[in-house]
Amino acid sequence: MKNFFLILTTTGVLAATSGIAAADDEIHQRKENQQDRIAQGVKSGSLTAKETAHLENKETALNKETRTDRKANGGNLTNKQKAQINRQQNKLSKNIYNDKHNAAHQ
């Protein structure tokens, strides 16, 4: 019976840990994808230097906020912080799209 509870507890901890890791991986992957999209916009000329600088500054601020939040919580993000970061990444993604598809070109 003890083994059953040990296995059940271990399984629960692993599931919770993998959920945390998955959320962190998603945040990291979105950051990488957005950086790639900005780089592609620069390469194609669809982003001006001013637009690129503005997007990069927003990305830098979001990365700094994420690091600060992690430090404040022992290296992890709370669910509320993850949701906030997701909303900010969504907004940044829309900004990238809008800047790449406006009339301004380099």
C-alpha cells in the first residue's frame, strides 16, 4: 500500500513539474518565434529601423519583467504571471504583424 501512495505522489509531482516546464518552454518558444519574425521583417525590408527598435525595446522589457518575476518567486512563475506574460506576448505579436504589414518600408 505504501508503494501505491509513493507511486501516486511521484506521478503527481512529475505531472505538475512537466506542466511548469511546458509553460516555461512555451514562453521561451514564443520569444524565439517573435525574434525570428522581427529578423525576417528587417531582412525583407517590411520593418523600418524605428519600428524594429520599438519592437526590440518592447521585447527587452518583457524579457526583463519575466526574469524579475522569476527571481521574486524562486525561479518559477505563478499562473497569474504566466497569463500576464501571455497577454503581453499576444500584444507584441500583434504589434509585429501590424508593423510588418503597414505602408512603411525600408
